[in-house]
Amino acid sequence: MTINVLSYISLLIYLSLVLLPLGISMGLSLPNRPWLDEFSSGLAMIGFNIVLIEFWLSGRVKLLSKVLGIDWVLQVHQLFARTALVFLLVHPFMYTLPSQPVWMMGASHQNFLGLTLTSGLTGMLSLFALIFMIGLSVQL
């Protein structure tokens, strides 16, 4: 096998690992939501799974570097890191349900995100943690 075939096989394995949680969640029988909400949740799952795999690969797995070359591994790392960044920054802004507070009057059957103080704070904490991790990875 040549290095090109190994590169494509490795990339397919990587993509299948990244998409695995999304495939599992699609197989579950969960209640239907608007397609944009499902898309946003999918982006979040893929983005966080990329971050998880990137942490594993950032340990510079010697077998991968030896077989595929360190340049290829680093290029794939950078490509997927940028992809995860875009997915994780875009996903909170794609939800379509209104964020009506729980205490507001309205129809009892009305759907809303129910953003409370704790969920808003954890979202902001996650955003700052993501920005911090990006800052650690940038070399000046």
C-alpha cells in the first residue's frame, strides 16, 4: 500500500469516529424537534467529539506519525480543529425555539428552550473555556 491509500483509509477511520455519536443518536427513538434544532445539536456533538479525538491525537501517537508522517497528522489536526471551532461557535445560535422564561405566562403547550440563569452561565463558561483552549494552542 502506498502512503496515499493509507492516508485515505486513516481519514475515513477518523471521520467515522467523529460521526459515530451522531449516528448513535439518530438510532435512538427521541421525540422530534425542528430540523434546525436537530442540526444544531448535531453540530455540537460532532464538534465536541472532534475536540475529544484531537486531545487524544495531540499526544502525538507515535504509530500514526511513523506510518503517515508527522506533517500529515498535523495538517489533519489543524483542519479538524478549525472545523470544530466553527461548529462549536455556530451551534448555540441555530436553535429556533424562543427562549421564553419559565415564569412567563403563555400557553402550556408552547415549546421554548427554557434558558435559566444556570444554563446561561454554563453556556458562557463553556464558551470561555473554548476560547481559553484556543489561546493555549496558538503559538505566537
